[in-house]
Amino acid sequence: MNRHLWLLAICQGLFLTNNVALIAINGLVGLSLAPLGWMATLPIMGYVVGGALSTGLVAKTQARFGRKMSFQLGLGVAMASTLLCAYAVVSKDFWLLCAATVVAGYYNANANLYRFAAAELAQTAWREKAVSLVMAGGLIGAVLGPNLAQHTRTLMSAPFAGAYMALAAVALLAMAVLAFIDFPPPPPKTSGNAGRPLSQIMRQPVFIVAAAAGALGYGVMNLLMAATPIAMQQCSLPFSDVALVLEWHVIGMFAPGFFTGHLIKRFGALPIMGVGVALNALCIVVALSGVALQQFLIALFLLGVGWNFLFTGSTTLSLQTYSPEEKDRAQGALNFFVFVTLALSSLASGVLVTTRGWALLNYGSLVPVALMAGLLVWLSRQQRRKLAT
């Protein structure tokens, strides 16, 4: 552990400040500007579609310019896109807002590599804890994101335009912090050792489960989290309650980061991921029990903890599937699967919660949860058979 890891954890926290604030306000702004109600979460979808479209470009910039330059470029895009979002809100242009969030997706794709960069800043024996520590930096976003949205939403005449302006300042602060981090140089490029083809890397059972669990775990979390502000508004709960629920949700996402790495090192990634699946199922049970503030609060907190166990576990699991010279394309593929799943879940979230309701949305979430459970059982059996031979 070193100061570079702690600074990267702060960058992760500022990144999550951006994400949480966008989730908190994009659906509500979308609902007020969209031509049709089911389009409310299209600005959220745009953010993750932009991330999916940017994964290949990000992999190339990371390989060519290194971690630091690529991360700084992502933050520059974050500043420009949030300012464009503010202009879209002031001009009441729904489609410009969607376009701005697509552009912001480049920052999303870039900053989602912080967790992999964390493993490179620590010694091999400490990689699990390094990943977990940087993930824990998201606690900054848990507190700052919802409160930033709450206290800046009325700074300008157009609701939430001030919040987008504040997010541009957050990106500028992150650029200053990142300037003090020294990342290891990329592995030297040699014509004779480019690593395995991506198709061969992706055929590994461990990679399949790491990619699927990471994507589906993120998808379930996004499906329910993106719908929560709209569902709470439909239940006549004030925005202050929405901010409180999202704050505790993100605390659940990142507070376990201080000990998830220890648990993975002691018990292994698969058992911890299994606990994450169980917490997702429990979240759905609580969400279906009622629509009062306490049900939203408890369900979203459980969802956050479950996501942490699944995503930290899948990230750690994936580290054993590629070599240093293969990391850019392997990590790009992992992020691509996450963003595609997030795009689908963002669209489904808005459509389902506005046309079918909160309960049906939760029942539908049981399908990917069951699929994740099946994949973990399958890999566990694969590993036991390998040890037996």
C-alpha cells in the first residue's frame, strides 16, 4: 500500500460523485424533458452506451499514452460533457442532453479502469486489497454525489443545471489529484510477444464467469438504482428522501471495500461473489415488501453491498486470466460487457418502472440473479474437477 493508491482511491470517489449525481438527476431531468414518459432514463442509458462505444478507443489510448495521460483525457471529456448537459437543461433540449451523456461515456469507460490500475500500483500479494481499497474510495461519492445534487439543483433557474455545472468542477478537482499519481510504465512492446488473441482469452471458464458476473451484477444494480428516483417520485416521496436512499445505497456499494479484499484473500473470490448474489436476492425480497421510505432504503443498501462483493470478486477473479501484455484488450472486453449490460438495463429500467411498475421490475431482476448463481456453481464444479485430476 502506498500514497499513489490512496490518491487513486480519491479519484475513484470523485468519479463516483459524478456517477451518483448523474443517476440521481438524469432520470428526473429526463422525465421532465422527454417527449414520452418511458424515455425518462434515456439520458442514463446514453451515459453507459457512450461507455460501451468508447471501450475500444480507451484501450488504444491507454496502450499508446499510458494510464495517466488517458485518465486525464477522460476527465477533460467529463468537464466538457457536463457543461453541455447544463446547457441542454437550460435550453430544454432533451436530445442534446442525451447526446451529452453519450459523450460523457468516454469518461465512464476511462475511469472504470481505475480498479485495474490499482492492482498495478501494489505488490502482487496485495492486489486484492489494493483493488478493494480503491473501490472503497467510492464512499466519497456516496456522501458527496447525492448531497451535491440536492444542494445545487436550484442554483440556476433551470432545475439541476447548477448540479451539472458543479460536476464540471468535480472533474477539474480530480485532474489535480491525478497529477500527483505515478503509474508504472506500460510493458515494452515487442513484435514477438503480443500475447494471446482476445478470443482465446475469452474462452477461459474463469474469464467467462468473471465477465458475466461483473456485467450482470452491475446490470441488476443499475436496473434497480436507475428506477428508484422515478419510483419514489411516483410514490410521492420528496427528492430529499431520494438523495438519502442513494447516499446509503452508495455507502453499501463502497464501504465494504475496506474489508472485501481481506475476505477474498481468506475465502476466495467465488464464495464472496456467492454472498453478493444472495444479498441481491434479499434486496428484491425487501423491495417487494412495500414502497415506504424504509423499504427503499434497506433494499438499496443491500443491493449496494451485494454489488461490491460481486464486482470486487469478479475483478479479482479476472486478474488471473491475462498477462501484462494482454491487459488492455482483456480489460477493454470486460468493460465492454459491463457497459452493454448497463445500456440494456438503463433502457429497461425506464420502460418497466413507468409502464409496468416497481414490483414487476423487481420480479424481472430475479432472472439475472439466478443466472449468476448458476454460473458460480458451474465454475466451482469446474475447479473441483480440475483439482481432482
